[in-house]
Amino acid sequence: MDNPRIEWIRKEGRRCLQFIFHGKFTETDARTAVEEWRQIIAAAPEEQIILIWNCLEMNDYDQQARTLWQNACKEMKNRIEVIWVITNSILIRMGASVISVFTSLKIKVVGSEKEIRI
């Protein structure tokens, strides 16, 4: 099973790239997902992309995974409109804050998908 599963969805009439995480997000998971993410971004060269990171089923992550993810965000920053993080975990909220600080990206954290306002 891919971790995260990456798929396009429609939210409030907008196309969003959703990442659905589960269990522990490892360095290997991050490397594989970042490669897929780069390919998806390259296939939509003119688009500013809304990202949704659904982390409700994620229970932990490797520090190296967060660093790889943060670097990918920085690399693709000019293509990202906003990042929505869905979580109830304090650990994941802190990780999202760290990524936001180091990348200057707009990251909004919510507790459920229905709280997302595009």
C-alpha cells in the first residue's frame, strides 16, 4: 500500500492534490512519494496547486521523512497555492508548523475535511 496515497480530488469546484497518510510515515515512504509528487507537478506546469494532506490515520513519522518532505515543499514552493493538513495529532501539527516556518508556505491545519474552505 502506498503511503501516502496521492490522488486528484475536486473540492468546492477546485482541483486539489490529496495525500492520504496512514501509520508511520518513513524515510522510504517520503522518498517514493516525493518522486511521484514531482512527476504530478511536472505534468501540470501552469497550475498553482492546492494540497490536502490527510493525516488522520498517520500515527508517527521519521524525522528524516519530515526533512525530505520539507525540502520537497521548498523545491516546489512556487507551484503550491496552499497546504491543508487534516489531523488531530499534536505531533503532526508541530511538524506542519516546522515545515511552514522553513518554507514560508501557507499551511492551514484543520481537524476534519469538512473544515477546509478553498
